[in-house]
Amino acid sequence: MKVDGRHFRSIWLEPDGWSVGAIDQRRLPHDFVVARLTTGDAAVDAIRSMLVRGAPLIGATAAYGMALAMRADGSDAALDRAYKSLIAARPTAINLKWALDEMRSLLRPLPPAARAEAAYSRAGAIAEDDIAINQGIGRHGLALIESVAAAKKPGERVNVLTHCNAGWLATVDWGTATAPIYLAHDRGHAIHVWVDETRPRNQGASLTAWELGHHGVPHTVIPDNTGGHLMQHGMVDLVIVGTDRVTANGDVCNKIGTYLKALAAHDNGVPFYVALPSPTIDFTVDDGIREIPIEQRGPEEVSHMTGRTSDGRIETVRIVPDGSPVANYAFDVTPARLVTGLITERGVLKADRAALAAAFPERIAAAAE
């Protein structure tokens, strides 16, 4: 996608052929900074610190992290150490485990001297596959937007509400929830996006709004609690969110607050769609509420906020009284019954086991191994 007219991906191989470049998302929206990852441990830190974030991008970063580790040491011990360190970096997003399992199964049978080259090749393929998958999601989601547009008056805009950041910054390019939006915008459709701020990390306000703005997509940032009001007054045509993990039964684990949006959409008859690449499906889990581990992050993400002052300084301030305990659950689970459809690279599916199994039989086979 574009930043001020220039194409960018969220992660790439640098011209030196071995180090990895990535947009430092911790610095957005106020500073555009590119980080250079040179070790497997740097990739671990990038994932853990949320320099990179979003399930598909985490998977691609982990794959490149494995390649960086193999470049330094191709031994079995180094392979096991890199896998263990990377998989522990974030516990919720299933793409992380998927990518690392892909890398380990490829590298384990190879002699140590051949592992680095193979790792870089597979990491690059994972990144390219993610782009192709997201383009497929975009095409199928575009049809939904166009059907809404066809029912409106000529020139009347389609209003999409999204939550967190499931844009190109969360993937290698295009995004999941935003891919249909970008395609619709690029084809000249009148489209507008309600952007939830997404406390506590504000990925909507700081990331989704930033990337939509730089690509020229009309949008409005709203407090997280505004979505229900907009739906009650007919100001939302459909909701499209991303996800970090979808269970075999169609339950959706996504950024905290997604469940509340699904409830509001259900109560107001607003279609609620989830855009996901197939590596996000976890056929080993049936009940998302009881089986998916929910990451609890540090209290400072709730108790403090960072922004730009009127004189241009970037400052972090405390907004919670000293001594008040803070809980910071990073994700929640939306039951499949509240999901209108799952937008995948192979079409828009019902959120149930039969539809997912029919569309992705190879994922079931891989889960059974």
C-alpha cells in the first residue's frame, strides 16, 4: 500500500540480502521509522514489544527471525532455541505457531550448512503468500461492499466500521479487514470508514487512521463506545474486523472490544464480518472462550498514554490514579453465532465447522499431524 504516494510493505528483506527491514509501529502515527533486524533475538523483541503486530505480520516476522537465527548458527540446538524463543513472544496469534512449524518442518531434515538459505527462501515465500491471500480476501470482501453500494442511492457512501488495526500494517501488504476497503476505494466507490480508537493501545487511532489517511481513504476516528450509537441510527452499513485466531467451530478471537461490537451489530441488524487468512484458522481448538489463551499485557498500556504535545514533543503521561490496580486483557472471543460471515481467500464462509472444513481440508490434515 502507499505512504504519501510511495509503495511500502510492513516487512521486507533489505538490499544486503540478509537483514530484515520493518516499519516500527510503536512510533506511529507521529514518526515514520524503519527498524533493521539483524538477529533472531531482535525478531523476538520486535514481536514481543509490538514493533510489529497483527497475526499475519507476526507470522512473517517469526519466519524471518528463524532465517536470521540460522544465518548465525544452523545447528539443531540453535534451531530449537530459535523456535522456543519466537513462539513464546506472543501467545494468542496462531499465525506465529503456524509459520514456525512451517519453518521447522522444512529445516529439520536439512544439514546445518543448508538451513540458512532454505530459511530465507521459505520466509520470503510466506510473505508473498500472505500478500496473495489478502488480495483474495479483498476481492471477496469487495463483492459485499458493492452489494451494499448497489442498494444505495447513486453516490451515497458505504459506511464500514472496523476495530483495532487489521490493515496492511498488520499483514505484509493490503491487510485483511482493510483489503476490501482499499479495493473499493481504488475502484472509485464512495466509501467511508468508522475507525474505533481501540484502547488501550489505540491501534485504530494510531495505525488504521494513519494508513487510511496516507492512502486517501475517507475515515473518522471514534471512541470505542460510539459504535453502538452509530448502528442504532443507521450510520453503519457493515462491520469488518480482523482476527488473531478462529476456532474450528467459527469462534473469533480478536482485539479486546470486538465482542461488544458484535453484540451491538447483532442487536441492530448490522452485518458483522470477520476477514481472515487461512493460517489464522486453528482446527485444534473448538471452544474459543474456554480454550484460547488470552494474553494479559502490562498495566502501563492502560494507565499511561503517549501523544504529541502542542509544541511537537512526544510525551507519555499517566491517566490512572497512583495505586489503582489495572487489568489489561488484550483479546476477547466473539461466538460464531454473532458472526455473519468469514471473509477468506476462498470466499465468504459461514462461521461453522462444516464450512471451514470444506473450504480448507488441508488445514484439517495439518492440524491432525
